[in-house]
Amino acid sequence: MTQTLQCEINDGIAIIRFNRPEVFNSFNREMSLGFQELLDQCAQDENVRAIYLTGNGKAFCAGQDLAEVTASDAPFIDKIVAEHYNPIVRRIREIEKPVICAVNGVAAGAGANIALACDITVAVESASFIQAFSKIGLIPDSGGTFFLPKLIGFQKASALMMLGDKVSASDAEKLGMLYKVFNTEEFEEASMKIASTISKMPTKGLVYTKQLLNAGITNNLNDQLDQEEKYQSMAGKTADYKEGVQAFMEKRKPEFKGK
């Protein structure tokens, strides 16, 4: 396990923490590749039914560590995007587990866009989101040009990306960038409660929902209806569906196993 990340599995939840607080959890190659490896491990671990992503210290993630890209032996930016950020975003969207992102502080650049790529994103009231790329002559990567316009609309996304404005957590919630904002005192408990709730739900049904949401971004209505028919048939064959119906009939709380 790289020291740039922390991970523990507790009651079905893989808790992953970015752990470079001295540089606001900015990504270097070690952290980027380590994060991909952790996601792969979570994908294979049947004991993991939800992933909770957050940061240590005052920041969630400040994006790319510029010290790495300005070093004498620095890789060019296209290599970093191809080997670090694109694989991370693809894993988040393709992993067959719900990913809950708890933004504990500033989320800038790639850090902001990785947060937007997660299934459920919440933030502490003191957090902020910044499309910082334009400040140094770059374009928003890590799926930013894909997710942000779909979340808040073309005009607002265009302005935030070109101007590089800082967006407060409360404004991000109003814009539709995230699910909820919590005050400092309740943030950790409340965000973890979401992960706990998700981890005890019918995991396969949630994954099918995630896959349909992915498909719905590009499908037309008829294709999406066909996909819903297909995935509903798959969901109806799961053990959790049978348990859910049985529990309803018996007027008891269901015990889902994620199968």
C-alpha cells in the first residue's frame, strides 16, 4: 500500500482516503497508479459493496501536483492524462460498486472532476470546487467537459471552465453539481451514513442502475427503454429481488446480500 493513500474495509465499505495533505492531496504518479490499483482491488473483493472516497487534511484533492510536471524528467501532460486520470475516471464509472465521494475541502482541477464522476457526491459546507485549468492554459480533463455540462448546463459549465471561478459547496448544490452539503459537525457521520445505507442495499440492482445511467447519456429513448427492459429482467433474477419481495410480504426489514 502506497503512503499516498489509505484504505480500510469496514462493514462492506471500502474507505479510501487521499493522503498527501501537505500538498492538498494533489496527484503524483504514485498516488494516481495506487488509486487505480485500489479501485481494481475493490472491484474484485466480494466483501466490498460500496466505496467511500475522501481526503485527509484540509483539502479533498487539488488536482495535479505541478512539482511533478515541472521536474527536469517530467512526463508530458498527455502521458499523465492517458495513464493517470482517464483510467481513474473510467474505473469509477465502470466499477460494479457504488462510489460515494465525500468532499472534505477544496476540490480543484482533476480533483473536482473526479468528484463529479462519482455516483453520489456530497460536501462539507466549507468545501469549494474550482475548474483551475484555464489559469495555466490547460483544458479541463478527467471527464470535466463531459460531466459538468450535463450536471449544470452548457452555459454555466462553459463560464466556470473558462473563468476558473471558485464555487462554494452551497452554490455547487444549488447548481446540481452534487447531492447534499453538510455542516462541519455532521459531515463525516452523515456522509458515512450514506455509504452505510448504500452498502446494505441490493448491490446488483444499484450497479444495473449505474450502468443504465452511463448508457442513458448517449442513448435515444427507444434504445434506453430496450436497455431498461433488459436490465429489469436481470434484476428480477437476483436473490436480492426475491428477498425484497419476500420481506415486503412478510412485513419485515429485508436482508440484502448483494447477490
